[in-house]
Amino acid sequence: MDDDAADPDSDPNTDADADALAIDECVEYCQTQAGLLSGSVETMSEEADELLDEIDAEMAEIRSRLEALPDEVEGTDAPSTADVPDARADDVAELEELQEQLEEKQLLVEAKQTRMQAFQELAAGYTELAADLASEAADGQDALTQIIEFEAETDAPAYFDERETMVETAASAADADSE
């Protein structure tokens, strides 16, 4: 048996296999990141739906309470809190407080929708990067470099609370090397 055939370092195909494996691992990493982001979007969507349900319920309550007020209060103009007897002033104050809470929830929903869009865009970017790496990356190092550049440009670490991104790993390694 030839010693060169048994030695994996002497086989030129081994380097190509390692590069292909490294590219495949980078593609899988990008697909995993996209999947995690999509899962976060689903969670945020459920939370937004719950908030919208709460908003609908509060709107219905405000409507019913407003419909009850005109029957109890004389005059066609909406009374200000100062012109209303104490019991009715309390109702108006409660309605104003409900309206403020409603507006806060609406702002939360808008913020969640904006955040969901950002997560969806990043997920799409990872998916596109995975496809590019699979078809165009020269080797594993090239694929890794492209991921790190992508994550740095998109501020990807801000989207992952409990998972370290490649750019964070590279930065940590660079910090350790400089010490």
C-alpha cells in the first residue's frame, strides 16, 4: 500500500473536500440564522395580534361608555371635565386614561411591526447570502469572510440576544489575539 494514499495531507482532494464542507457549514449557518429570525418574527406577530385584540376590546369599551355618556349629560357639546358633575367627571377621566393606554398600545404595535420588518429583511439577507455562498464562494475562508462582512454591515448581533454571531466570534478572537 502506498504511504501517500494513506496520508490525508497528501491527497489534493482532501483540501477541496474541506473547503466544500466549510462552505456547506457556512450555508447551513446562514439558513439557521434566517430560520431563527423567522421564528422571532412569528413570536412578534403573535404578540402584535394579542395587542391588536386588546386594542379592539378597549375600543369597544370606550365606544360603549361614550354612547352612555350623551344620555346622561345635557347639552350637545362634549363636556369638559370641569363642567361635569363629579361622577361624570370620573367617567370622562377614566375614558381619557383608557384612550392614552390605547394610544400607547397602538405605538407598541407599530414598533413591533417595524421590528418585524427589520427581522424579515435580515432573514431574507441571510437566505440570499446562503444561496450566494453555495454557488459562488471560492472556499470556506471566503464564505466565512462574506458572512462576517454581511453581519457587520447589517448589525446582525443586535438581532440575536442569546446567540453569538460569526462577526462577534471573529471580534472576540481578534481581541484575544491582541492581548
